[in-house]
Amino acid sequence: MISRCGLMRKKDDMSMEDFQEYWLNVHGPIAAKMDHLRQYDQHLVIDNEHRHPLGQGPIVIDGYSELQFDSYGDMLEGVASLNGEGANDVEKFADPNVSLLVLAKREVIRIPEHLRGRELIQRVSFLGRADGVTSEQFKYEWWNVHDHMVQTAPGCCGYNQNLVIDRIVGGKSVSYDELPVEGVVEMWFENQDAFDEFYASPEFKRTAQHGSTFIGKINTYLTKTFSVVSPS
């Protein structure tokens, strides 16, 4: 599955409430008309406190969109099917210079069935590479070592690793240096106690120490998800 994520910044003169209202109820139905679209979620930032020992990166957002397709080709056809209608609407509620990340999604810890549909604590992190670390080295450490370490820490009930396979700025693919994100983490916690337990655990401290060997800067947010197109 491929995800096309738009990194959204609201207009300076717009409240978060008005931003979310327009994004969900006006822009959402426009983007939802894309061909081949399997799922469409809007993730609104509800807390931007930095919760990680590594330093903050350059990704500053008020929310991010996530549109899922079966393939990269389906994504391109889906975007083209709107004939620019969705892009022309963005300036009415957000910074029109939206940077995009195209992600290969990987589910590591599946949210248990009894927790699906409940309002969980959601944390997203945008990861850069540590100095001197290549894309190949990053992927190996993240997908073959770090994923197992995260699973040892108590409290986390869902965990996705989403590898960046393309970066788009101004409608064109750009290099890592122009949009320095190599991976996007999604984590879910049943409640605040579970969230606090995870971050206070020695297992998390060991995991974070390992992360510092291949992860550079990081941005973390708590988000709330609004579904526009349910999974098909």
C-alpha cells in the first residue's frame, strides 16, 4: 500500500477550528473524488510538544493528509483525475506550498481488534537520517533491528513504520536534502497511563539510544484522525 501525505500548515489568520472545519468538510470531499483512492484520512495536530531525546527537525505542521492507493501508478492517476481541482482549493485554508511525502507502509504492531474504533492516543514522528547514514543503512536498522526493540517496550498497542519513497515539492520530486524525512512513525496507546509507561520504561531508553545511531532530527506530534474515505 502507498500513502500520499500532505504536510499541512494552516493560514496564519485562520483558527485551528476553522482550518479543521474547511479541511474536513470542504476540501475533503473534493480530494475524495480521486480515482483508485482506497482510504483517505486527515490527521489533525492536537499537541506539538517534543517528546523525544533527539533534537527537533524541520517539519512544522498543523496536520497531515493521508491518501492510500494500491500502487504509485494508481496514485499518479488518482491525482491527475482531479484536473487540479484539489490543489486549487488549498490556498483557501492552508499554505498552498504543500510538501508531500510518498510512503511505503509497514505494520509492525497491529492494533488489537478490541481497541479498534476506540479513541486512542496517536503519536506521529517524522524521522531524518543521522549524519553519514545512507538510505540503505537507515532502512536496515529501522526495519530489521529497531522494530524488534520497540516491541519490547510496554504500553504501545499499535506501531507502523512508513518508509519515504518519494518527496514532492512544487509538484516535482526532490532530494532528501530538500525535504529531509526518511521515515514516518505512527504509534498508538490505549490511554495516558500506557503512554507514560512506554516513555518511562528502560526498554524505550534502550530503543531511543539505538535510534540515535541512525536517526538524526525528529519531529513528534499527537494527532486526532478524521476519516474521509473509509478503507475499501
